[in-house]
Amino acid sequence: MEITLPSPAVGAEIRGVDLCKLDDATFKQIERALGEYGALFFRDQKLAPEDHIAFAERFGEINVNRFFHPVEGHPQIAEVLKEPDQKDNIGGGWHTDHSYDDEPARCSILYAHVIPPSGGDTLYAGLAAAFDALSDGFKDTLRGMRAVHSSRHVFGRKAATRGTDGLDPYSDGRIGNPDAATQDAAHPVVIAHPDTGREILYVNPGFTRHFEGWTIEESKPLLHQLYAHAMKPEFQIRFHWEPGSVAMWDNRSTWHYALNDYHGHRRYLHRITVEGGPLRAAAG
Ligand SMILES: [Fe+2]
């Protein structure tokens, strides 16, 4: 197994492994690398749904997604699909999966079936590196704060009617079940990573609504300042997909952004999300 680090902030490429045949020692290396680097990229894998599920279950219990259309016969696997005639994509904005849950997901594992001839890359941001780059005084202030995250404005009934082209992911069946979008959760703004103990800036543009005890209006300027900081290119890595690629990411320490720059082409992937645990504040 060979690990290379194209970006010092986030992400590692792993070569020389077959995810269908992992001995325990190799699996432990992959698990450690996930905590350390936040996102892992593999090429040329052949994952049948059963293989994908078996690999995911080594990391924990699979979260059966409430909003995404499942792969036929495999409710554990969500379809991430954009057809040539669809305009909006899924995940096209900086976010982390499931931060609106009381115990947010540990990781997500995405396997590529059909990739457009160009475009459709995914960007990742490393929120440990972003936090490390702040001043000591600012870090101290943030360590004492909590923020409220929600799914309502993204997956809920009101969100289901948005979109102007009639082809958004809500109206064409790719995302459903808006009545399940009732989650609100408060988390520390700076968490200690459950595996590594490293301090992580834990707010994201997709699901964070406001700081606990602050209004949405009051929260906006500081949230936007933190987002602008974390979106700096030096904290990012860009992954170019090929059929057979697997990307997995730690939802506690990274954001991701699925680029929507391949109109007229099909993009089809399988996603499994693995449950996490409660998040605790960093001690500083
Ligand atoms: Fe996502």
C-alpha cells in the first residue's frame, strides 16, 4: 500500500490495494489514514454493492439515508445521479454530510460508475488545517461557542418547492421524503476529532444556521468570515473521478463540493454513509 499526499492540508491517494480483499492490518492502515488525512482516494476498484457494503461496515453501522433514492435491492446505498437533461446536481455547494444529526455521520464512501468526459470533480476542504491557521485569540473565542445545524432549509417541505427549471433534485425524485427533514442539532464550533483528538472547525455553509444564543442575522457575518477563510485554496484538494474511483471522507474534519460543470452528460455514483458518535468540544 502506497500513500501519497498531493495537498498538505487534506486528502491522500492510496494505491496498491483492492478494497474487496483487505486484511485486518491493511484495513487498520486505511482507517488511520482516514483520521489523519480526512479524505482518501482509490483508483480502479471493482465494488459490487455487496463489496461496497462490506467495506463500509468495517467502519461502523451504515446510515440508511432518509432523503436520497436507494439503489434497487440495497437500501444501504444511495444513488448520486445526474442525467444529461437535469440541470441541478446533488451536493453542489460546500457542506458536510449529516451535521444536522445529534451524532453526525463518521464518513461517506462514494464509488463512481459513470463519469462525464470532463468535469464533475469533487472539491474537499480540510477543517483542521483551516482551524490551525487562525490566531490564538480567535481560536480561544471560537472554542467557547456552539452552533445550531439543521436539515429543514435544505431537504424540508419549503426547500422541495425551490428551483426554477422544474428539474431540481427535489422535483424529479432524486431526493424525497421532505417530511423527514426535522433535524436540528447543536454542536461545538471547535470539536476534538473523535479518532485523532485534533481540533477541527465544525461549521459548514450547507447546514449551519446560527451560533447558539445568537440570531441568524447576528451569526451571518462571523459565519461568512469563517467560511471565506476555510474556502481558501490552500486548504483544499480537487479530486478528478474516473469510473472505478472511490473517494471516502471523514465528515467531521472535511467539507466537500460536487462541481456541476458537465451539463448534457450523465454522472452516476453509489454512496454509503457510516454512522458516527457524539461530538465533544476541543479543550484547547
Ligand atoms: Fe455530500
